[in-house]
Amino acid sequence: MRVALSILALVSFISTQAAQPAAPEDALRVRKDQWHLDFLRVNEAHKISRGAGVLVAVPDTGVDPHPDLSQNLLAGRNVLTGSGDGLRDANSHGTAMAGLIAAHGSGREVGALGIAPEAKVLPIISSTSDNYGEADKLAEAIDYAVTQHAGVISISSAGVASERLIRSVKSALAADIVVIAGVGNLPEAATIGYPAAEEGVIAVGGTDQAGNHAQISVTGSKIEVAAPAVDIYSTSYGGKYSKGTGTSSATAIVAGAAALIRSKYPNLPAQEVAHRLTATAVDKGPPGRDDQYGYGVIDLVAALTADVPPLGFESSNVTPPASAEAAPEKGDDSSATVRGLATLGVLVAAGGGYLFWRRRRRADDPPPRVSR
């Protein structure tokens, strides 16, 4: 089963020769093209937390040591071959996801910036360079992340589950790890894939630049939150930058948000981290949870500062910070033509499902925030 979570491309203002790094002017442009930073008020969130002390595992196509990201990369593993450190990427997808999570840029307003620029990234190669992967290999990657004491696992792939993958996901949840996964993209997928469908995993849908449901994003009852997923700029291999559309990008952004929360509240259990994300999300669509946005679009500042009652008191109203406002309108995005690379998303196996914990406000609870 193939599920495309992100359609990636090298932006045209960067050389298409793989051996050629981005020019200095490209690093200046990419920050301006990262519209999701302003939309999510990332600069304001960074005054509160930058993700220090949190390890985010990224099972994907590997991560290339991009100059905007390299300071936050640790040696990981290649579970496909059983050797290697995960610090290579012939596809770009894994590098893009890692950049959205923890890119530190190359100067003030220069280079790509991640949601949690002081978090560390553990790269794990679990998909081939042409985006083929197996459920059991993803399971092996998750198991490795557990042994390395990851605080967050960001899974930008979806498909069907094997028994081993289900066990591994449940093991990660039981180890107090925040597990985040994309729901999948239309038209390749008609329903939410695994592991996003697993109880306890934060299933992420996508929005466009106006904060509305992204047409590419799969819908369903398992969706927890939504995040930007259209024309998302990030790092790529060879020092380049990428532009992606899909719930892969939204997943990595939410993983960065989880890293910010875990850094600010280091003793907060994973379930409470997830609860803080859903309780402070900006409600969209029909009041309360719905199948497009889940509980709403993530709000980084509110998630870091709001008075959120703990689980067990979910029906209490959430009090956002006094300064919380609607996110600004998007700026102009580059209309440059692009050269397609590949899509991610193959998990080939059969399996079933098990129940686990899930954070839930009651369906009749009032939405905690006004719609954006």
C-alpha cells in the first residue's frame, strides 16, 4: 500500500545539480518563503522554548547534514542495512522533515528554521531512496528510538500495520514517548493509515496557508490536530532547500511543537504533552472535534503558556494567554517552478489493531479557542 504524505521538490532558485550547495542568496530567500513560521508565531514561541534537551527520532529516508541543521544531528542508524549512522539521504524527504523539526539556520533570518531549533534529531533510515518501506523495518526503527531514549518520534509515513509494528508503537507509547504520525494524502489514501490510526498516537492532518483544511489531507475520526501542509519550505540534501505539500510536513511541524512542550515542561508525561496540544488547538470547522481538523490547528504559544487542566479534568475550560491572537495572514509565496523528486509512503504488510489510551475532551465540550 503506497501512501504519499509529502510531495517534495527542489525549489527552482537552487541549482538542480546534487553536488552543488545552495547559494548564499538562496539561504536568505528560504526563510521568507517559510510562511508557516509567521502563521504559527514561531518567533514568539521561541522566546519561551526552543526545544533544548529533547531528542526527536525521525525514521525516514535518512538525514543529510545540511548546514542549517548539522549542529542538531546525532549519529543514528540505518535499519535497512543494519549498519551506518543515518546521516545520508538520497531522496530529500527525511532531511526536509528534520529541518522542519530542528533546523537552526545559518544566521539571523538566514537559512531554514525549525520549530524546535535547539532539539536534537536522531536520524533513522527506514525507507529506501525511492520511498519504499516495510512495516517491520519501521518497527525496528521505532524500537531503536526507544533504546536511545527519544522524547518524540516523528513518523511521516502511513500504510497498513504488521503485528510487530503495532507492538513497537505500543512499546514507544508505554515508554512515555510522544509518537506523532501523518494521516496520509489524497488521492493515494482513502482512509487514515497506520500508525496514525493507533490509539495514543497523535494523528496529524494538514491545512493550507489560510488555515483551512488542505484538500490533499485525508480526513477521519482519528485526527487529533492539524498543522500547515501546503508549500512548506525546508532543508534538502546537498545543502539545498525543498518545497513540500502533504501531511508529512504537518507531522514534522507538530513533532517540533511537542519538542517545545517537552523542553519547557520536562516532567510532563507524554499523554499530557498530547493533551496540551489538543486542548490549546484553535477550533476550526464545526464546534469541537471534527474529521478535518481534529481538535483544531496547533497554537504553539498557547500550548506553551495556557492554563491547561490535567487529564481527568478535560471538561474544564482552557484559559489561553492574554496575548493570544489569531495568526497573521500569509505572505506571498514563491511561484517558482519545481523539479519533482519523489513521494514518501510505503508500508507493506498486513495486520490488525489494538486499543490504547487516547486523550479526549467530551464531544459536547465548548471549543477552547475561537476559530482562526
